Amino acid sequence: MAYSGSLQPPKGTRDFFPDEMRVQSHLFETWRKICKNNAFEEYEGPTFESLDLYTGKSGPEIVSQLYHFSDKGGRDIALRPELTPTLARLVNQKGSALKLPIKWFSIPRLFRYEKMQRGRLREFFQLNMDIVGCDSLWAEVDLMAAIIEMLRSFGLEKTDFRIRVSSRKLLSDTLDLLAVPADAKPAVYSALDKREKLPAEAFADLLRQAGLDESAQADLNFIFSSPGLTALQGALDKVAAARNHEPEFPGLKDLVWLLESMQALGLGEFIDLDLSVVRGLAYYTGVVFEVYDAGKSMRALAGGGRYDNLLENLGGRPLSGVGFGMGDVVIADLLREKNLLPGADGRRLDYFVATFGEPSAEAFRIAQVLRGRGLSAACSLTGGKLKKQMAQADEAGARKVLFIGSDRVPAGHFEVKDLITGEQTALALEALE
């Protein structure tokens, strides 16, 4: 029976033809290189996990965002929407056998049943980098330095992106200062996460719904409007004094130390204080950060933070953790906009072996010799006129063409044409490199 369905992939997924796969390979190779340069080790987990691994971390409301099903054994299963719960499961599984801290990375294929937007698909790849078992803020410094190195390796400049940092600890302390009950904090966090995207009145409505009166709203807006650490410290002290509150803000001290440390490393110019960075996931406990293009015209390039309770909440021993995810869709969009992706005509083959006529065993033998030297080589599978074979060489992205059977070179030599410079030379096989 002939297939009568659609030739298009399911909504929110992608096909990767060779040109698109070249882009993916460029992203993955750069990610892996920088991770390994920074002493992170690669790991992986299953594509699907037990549903309760995700509901245990994020609550039952996460189910609406998942691809989930019951398997033939009646078990509730979900395609993984993120990798952090798997990381926590793996670390908890090994327990004290692991030498801490660990620095792990992975590039999983993930699935989320969400409304599609620019930079957001339902199936995507994401780089995850995590440090587990380090209580010090040096873990955040290590990760942010790696992000900067990675984005610069893609060809991006300091004028192209910013790392925006905040602190969930500071936000929690601020809400305590404003007498916001603990059970109302999630609604306030959700409102703060939307602050920059909403008109002032709509934002005020969300805060009212969360239980903040006009005085608390005014103080919150005053604090959030502070331009820089010094102004922020002053605003917190002023509000604390007016509310007869002892001004202790350890989250602010964390941010001061972090920004000063990044400055000492010569990386401060990439970092901005931004209290509107809240991060939607409930398990963050300390510093949080998001990476944006400089104009903030796209979704976040990356986002993450400290999660010091997650492993214990998922059945393990108390261990601190810090990590982030960087999706392939948005970073590819930005690199494409900046003309920093490898082109479809990129030279990626060292030698194309052409013949004056039909394919020959000699052509294939020469190609094997070249490959044995660590060079990439291909032969014409169809032969024919040289014009046709030169077109094949160009399509394959060859840097050079080696001609078998040319009568214009001495015995034991081959005619070689450099497709980049146009230069033609006669070389012995031993001289090919």
C-alpha cells in the first residue's frame, strides 16, 4: 500500500539535511571543545524517564508541558524535557562513590509540548553544564567564564551578548522585607519574571493578585529600579529603615562578590546586574543568570543558576549544584544573523580524485592512501567529462583535485589543482599533504 501521509516532519520538529547537519556539527564540536577545555566530562541518560522524576522536581503542573504515555507494563513514562533531573538521579545513584565536586556536561535531545515561538521548538538539542558538590561561588565563576569562552569561540564579540545575573536568595530576602508570605512568593516570582514584558498597570495587577498592597508595590518597584549594586544597596537599606527591618541581605553579598570576581578575571564587561532575571523553575536557591543577545531581541541564549536542594528532594544526600542549559535553536539563529555559521560552500574535503574518463581502481587506491595519512578524500563514482567531475568536487567542498592519468606531468607524479587559489602543480604521491 502506497504511503499517503504528509512528507513534512511533525509540528515543532526538524529534518537535518546535510547543510543543516553541518551547522549542528559546528555547534556540537564547539560545545564539546570548550567543555573539555574547562575539564568537564561528558555523560548521557535515557531519552525517556519515569514521569514522577519530573513531577517530583517541578510539581504536577509540569505534566501539561510533557510528551508522556503509559508503556506496555502500565508505567507512566515521559520523554525528557530537560536533563537536570536525570543528572540528579545519576549522582544520587552513585552516592558517596563519586569524588566531589563533579563537573559534567551533556548535549541531549529534549522534548517539550509547548507553544512554538521564535527560538522555541518541541524537539531540540541543549548543552547542559553542571557542577555538583561545590558550595563556593567559584562554581558560578567557572560556568560563566566557560559561557563567555564558548560564545567567543563562535565568533561573537563582547558587543554581541550579555550575561544578566540576579539572586533568588536576594529576591526571597526582599520579599521577606516586604512581609510577603512564603506561600505568595511563587506568584510574585512569576510576576517579576514578566515585569519587562508587561505594561506597568498589568504588572501591578499581577502583584495585587499575589497580595501586595500599594506600599509593598512601590517599595518593590523602587528596589528593582536601582541602577547598579551601589544604588541597590542604598534602596534596600532605605526600605529596611522605613520598615524597621534589620538590613541583612546575604544574597546581595553573593552578587557583589561574584561581580567583583568576574571583574578581576577581566570578564566583568560581559556581566550585568539584572533583578528581572528570576528563572521560572522553583528549585533555584541562589545566583541565577540568563544570557541574551545584546539587543535582547531573541529568547535567552542560555539560562541557569544554583540549585542547592534538588538532589536531596529527589532522594539523595544534601549536595549543592550549579548549572545551565544552552539551546541549539537560539544560538544558531544568532550566529546566522551575525553571518558566523559555516556556509554551505565551506571547504571540508582535502582531496577529490578525478579521472580522465571512467572510475578506476587506481583512483580508489590513491584515495585510500590519502585517507591513511589522515586526509579526507573522495573519488568520482560516475567518471565522465572533467567539467562534470570538477562540479562534483566543488559540490563536495574539496580544497584540491588530484587528476589520475594526466599526460602533462612526469611519471610517478600527479597533477593537483588548488580550488581555493587556482594554482596547478605536479606532485609525487609522497609530497601530497
